[in-house]
Amino acid sequence: MAEPSDELIKLCKAAAEAQTAATSQPYSQEAWAPWLQAAERFQRAVTAEAEATETNRVELEQAAKKAALHPENE
């Protein structure tokens, strides 16, 4: 299993929190912009870390999401 960095886990948590905030109110571009930006930062970081560590990108993303969103299963 891939081992995501602490920074990648932090970015994943930030994207999830931004999603919760965005979807807790009616849609507007302004309300959803922070979520979309956080998700983009996370995706770019996953790609960069996967390339730098020669890790499968999908496995790395899944591991980061598991660590960020379901830490009790670790």
C-alpha cells in the first residue's frame, strides 16, 4: 500500500472540509470556489508526490483519502 505524506493527508482533509462547507449551502460559484480550489491543490499534490516517489498515483490518492477520512481504520 502506498504511504502518503503528512502534507498530502492535510490537503485531503482541507478539501473534504471545504466540500462540507460548500455543500451545506445553496450552490453559487463563490461558495463552491474554495472547495474546487482545495480539490485541485490536492490532486496536483497527489500527482507530484506520485511522480517524485515513483508510486502508483491511484493507490497514493486512495491511501491519502483513507488516512484523512477514515483514520480509525488504520
